[in-house]
Amino acid sequence: IRKRLGQTRYDFQLPSTDDDSAGSVARNRISQDLSLLYRLALNMGSATTTDQLIQVVLSGLLEATPADTVAVLEVQDGETRLQAFQSQTAGEGYRAAPEQLIREVLASGEGILAEDAHRLRPSQSNLSHALGVSSFICAPVRTGNAALALLHLYCLDPYRSLGPEDLELVVAISKTMAVAWQSLRRQA
């Protein structure tokens, strides 16, 4: 595990007093991410079914991150079930999230970024997942203390990996998705 995250920079306003180029690049990335979050929030809000909501989120995650595959795992009674997934590569199957990672995310309520997944021992991961996965993110879709679902993203290409900025964006998307999911439940 490289990083854990419960709060994101999108949860509060950042000061914009920095005039250096690094600050400018960071503000540009934040502006792009906020635009994406806004557009995704509008699309999530217009979804009329949970399946539509999930498809909006999956498409947005593929667009916004270098992930090869993104998935939504529904959580019921502490167990997860694959709800849907999308992949950049046609015909690519879903590689299940490591059980240890799922347990950790459900227990902590925080999103997790892990790199060098190919180094995981079979006792730490599903063997099928450990083969060929360079990095992954798993983040809870929560309302209060209850997890409704998990967002699971992974990269297969060792030269492209998910980073801390991707984790922040995924956690922000998961929070927005939780609000939309709750709204759909209330309407049903």
C-alpha cells in the first residue's frame, strides 16, 4: 500500500497565493479535475437507475485516469459482488480485487492506492489479480458508516500507473456517487 486517503483537496478550497510554475501546474490539474467532477456530478444526478449511475461513473473513471479497467463492486452484508466493469481493451476480463485490499478499505473507510502489485505474494492477494497488475486503487462509496459499493481501478501496463492524484480524484468521485446512489434509493 502506497497511500491511504479519506479526505481530498476537492473537499475544501485551496489557497491560490502560489505564483510559481509548480503551483500553476497543480492549479491547472485541479481545475481540470473540478471540471470533470462537475460534469460527472451532473450526469450522475440525471441518472434514473443505479445501472445508469454505475455506467456514468465507470466511463468517467476511464476518461479521467490511466486505468486499464474500472469496476463497481456492490457491498451487501460485508460481502462484495461485481456489479459492472469497463475496460480500455475489448475482450479484457475483470481481475478481482485482492480480498486483503477489500477488507482494508471496508474497515478503514478510506481509499487505497497500491503499486507494484506484481510483488504481492499469493497469500496477500488473489493470484489472478497479482499477475500483470502494476497498480490499483480501491475506494469506498459510503453513506455514513455504511459502504454501498467499492470502486476498483487497475493498470496492467508497468509504464503507466495510478498515482496519488488519481486516488484523490477517485475518492472525490466515490463521495459524489454515494450522494447520487442514496438519492436513487430514496426515489425508488
